[in-house]
Amino acid sequence: MTQLRSRAWFDNPANIDMTALYLERYLNFGLSLEELQSGKPIIGIAQTGSDLSPCNRHHLVLAERVREGVREMGGIVLEFPVHPIQETGKRPTAGLDRNLAYLGLVETLYGYPLDGVVLTIGCDKTTPACLMAAATVNIPAIALSVGPMLNGWHKGERTGSGTIVWKARQMLAAGEIDDAEFIRLVASSAPSTGYCNTMGTATTMNSLCEALGMSLPGSAAIPAPYRDRQEVSYLTGKRIVEMVREDLKPSDILTRDAFHNAIRVNSAIGGSTNAPIHLSAIARHIGVDLPLKDWETEGHKVPLLVNLQPAGEYLGEDYYRAGGVPAVVGQLIEQGLIHEDALTVNGKTMGDNCRGRAIEDEKVIRPFDRPLVEDAGFIVLSGNLFDAAVMKTSVISPEFRTRYLSNPDDLNAFEGPAVVFDGPEDYHHRIDDPATGITPETLLFMRGAGPIGYPGAAEVVNMRPPAYLITEGVSALPCIGDGRQSGTSGSPSILNASPEAAAMGGLALLRTGDRVRVDLNTGTANVLIPDAELAERRAALIAAGGYAYPKSQTPWQEIQRAVVGQMNTGAILEGAEKYQ
Ligand code: FES
Ligand code: MG
């Protein structure tokens, strides 16, 4: 074992002045000199749970079991709070806080006497924020998922968190339910502590964290209230102490192979379109080259195996009982789609952990030769509207395929007039107004929703059609935008367009009525306007002061806007990646 970094604080004979100072205050709540000076690893618990973060709140309970594991292996625990990120509670958007929590955690891990850390992950952005910080500081780190909520039920049907909201909004717009029933329906999807029970961004990122090798095998899918969740918390606490003794660091685990494993697992689980943003960010902070195009070249041909909402029918408890991440990875290993040598936090390889893992319920996790959807990964599009955007093809519905794609078995081109919204408020204001001019041929555009325009990037690109079209049976229109989309949405939107309108990407030049052509075979999206006219529009917009977006409301909004990058490269704080 190398020298523990905490000794620079607590046991440094060369600087007895400071050692005394550091020691005295950590003694004041009852720790002893023996504990602080006898070479016991000091383990942080980066606590993301709080009353403000209900998805992760159960970590307050689980941390007790982590402590017992750490203690049993001879470590000392120092638990500390991480800036809260609650996906559904933070205004204007939780996206704003991922980089803030990252910054705070980097300072904590770097500046305090910690030899290793347990990252308590869960709700969407808590996972990338923690992994990004662990990548930057690169001290031994292991992630512990809080786990999904139990399955939601309403009148005998599974109601999945998030996904039911999109469905209930359509029912409300169509007059099928009233306001009270709307709330009852949505509340039914959240029956217990834990994060979203659908394959939203949380289940996605917790699964990918395990696929990256950063959490114990089989741990991601365990529902929050299950006893197994308590047990794996204890095992995680034990393991981090060993990792410190072995000096097993994030840079040993987060290799390019590990990221490619995660991309393939993302296709097989039907993972969220937020995953490319977050994996790009983690990769940049650990110094791994992971171009956005890798999502298509590595991931597109992988089939969808996991039958979870929104792409399928089941929920988190079913996913766990069917075998969770190891069962999925086991299927991919049989096809040679996993880099088996990738190291994981338990000190073994991904191959050793998952080879031969059986599927326990083939309705929920399909065997590779009977997938739900072939070629289920993302495609990456570009054109004169943006340099890069992603589309989740596994959620393109049969209705959508028939309406827009001349051959429903193939992903080919569609074209139509644009209706453009500037931010979510503009959309909510005008969507149902017939004067907006939306027809079944319309392509809906959302701009001003990127990392700069709507600071942090809002999950607003998946737009429902106007009520008057829903009642005629049009349940989805193509949506394109520079914002994000909730992982719980089943909309086949074209998302994360970079550069965004606020950075003067091509979307800033688009006008309602312009014709736009999207070709999924060639991966292109273009407004059908001559380059010369686009150049004129650009010059006029620059002369008018550029694409307008709302003012910052807080200091952090202003700071982040000044340094944040675009989503195709992770939307990190540019410049932060050089600190490793
Ligand atoms: Fe927190 Fe979905 S809102 S996990
Ligand atoms: Mg989300």
C-alpha cells in the first residue's frame, strides 16, 4: 500500500504545527488519536441524500450500513454532504446543478483528509456529478446506488415514474381524465423511497455506472427498500477499504474499453438520451477520448433486451428479479460485445463478474436472439442545423414509423414544415393555439433550451402534439431541439443538438415555415434553404445582438453560462478537464 494521503493531515511529523491543528478538531466529536493516527484508511461517504432530494434520501439510512462495512475492515468514516440535485424539484432545471455538485465534490475530495470515497448515487445527475469528481481527483472510489422505487400500480397496471406523466398529460389534454385523476395517476408511480422505477436517466446511469465497473456487480438494480440493498451497502463499505489498500483508482477502471462496454449496455437496456452527455463528461474528466460518434459506431447495432418502460412494459423490481446488469452483460459477452478484461471495483474483470450469468425472467430481459428491437442504439445526426444531435431509435413507435417513414421497417427520410418554439414557456403558451399552424406534417422545433440558453439545458424537447391533433389520433410529431429529453419519455426526438441556438448554432437561423428534411439512413438533418440565405440570416441575427435568451437569475447561472461547453462534448466546465 502506498502512503495514505490522510497522513499528510493527521500524522505528519515534518509539520507538527499543522498536524496538531488538523487533529484537534476532528477529535472534538469523539474520534480518538488512535483512530486518526494508526494508519487506518479514512473513507468519505459523499452523501447526496437529503429531504430536498427524495430520490436519494434513502442513502441517509444506507450510510449506516456502509459505516459498518468500513469499520469492520478497519477504516474510519467521515460522511459529508454533496450539493443536492433533485431532478424533479430544482428550478429552472436540475441540469444546472450537475457541474456545481461536481465542483463542490472535487474541492471536498481534494482538500480534506480522505483516502477513499463511497459515492452515493441515484437520481439522474447525482451519478455523473459524483463520477466526474472521482475522475478528476482520482482517489479510490466506489459508487453505491440508492436503487429504484418499488413498482407503481394503478388499477392493475404498472405505472412507471415519469413515463406515466407523459401519458397522463395526453389523457388530460384529450379530456379523458380530470385534474384530480391526473395527480392520482402520477402519484401511483412513486410507491416507496428510491429513484424512478422506469428505464429513465437514473436507472440508466446507475446501470452504466455498474457497466463501467464503478459499483459492485449486481448492485445497480436492487430496489431501494429491499434487504439486499442494505446488504450491498455493507459490502460496498467493506470493499472501499480494500480498494484503498490496493490503491485501485478510477483511472484503473474508467478506460476507453469500459466506456465502450457502457455504450453497448446502454443500447441493450434502452438507456436514456442523457447518457451520452454524462459519459462524455466523465470520459473527459478522466482523460479518455470518447467522441459522440462512438455511440453510433459502438452502440447502434446492439439490440434492445430489457423490457422496461418507456421502451417496454416492466419496471425496476422486474429488472432486478430478471438479473439486472450482470444478466444483460452476460448476453453481450456471448456475442463478443463486451471487453471482458475491463477491471471493476471488486478487483475482478467484467468478464469474470458476468460471464455465464443466466437471465431469470425472459419476459423482462430477453435473450440476445429474441430482442425487443434490433439495432436499438442511438444514431448521431448532423447537418446545417447542428453539428451533432442524438436520436434514440428504440422508441420509434409503429404509428410513427408508418406515418413518417415510407418503409416502416427501415429508418429513412422524412420532411416537413417547421414550427419553432423559443424555450418551454413559448411552447406551453402556443402549442394548443390553432394559430400556431401545427398539422400532422409539422416538425416541432425547440430551441433556446441548451446549456447556455436555458442554463443547464432543460428536458423539454419531447413536445406533445396540440390537443386538437391528439383527439384526431396523432399521438406524436417529430421533435428536434437543442435541449434534452427526460429518459422516461418514449418520444423519438432528435435531441441535445450542438451547438445550441444560444451559441449561434444553425437552429438559431430557423424560421417557422421553413422546410426541414431528416434522413435517418445518412444521419442528416437540414433546413432546405440555400447557404447564401442562411449566411444572410446569420449576419442579420448577429447585427441584432445574437440569439436572445432569458437573463441569469443567480450567480451560478451566470458563471456556468460563461464557461460551459456544448452537450456533444459533455457540457462540462471547459478548462476543468485539465485538472486530473
Ligand atoms: Fe430522481 Fe427520476 S426524478 S430519479
Ligand atoms: Mg431527467
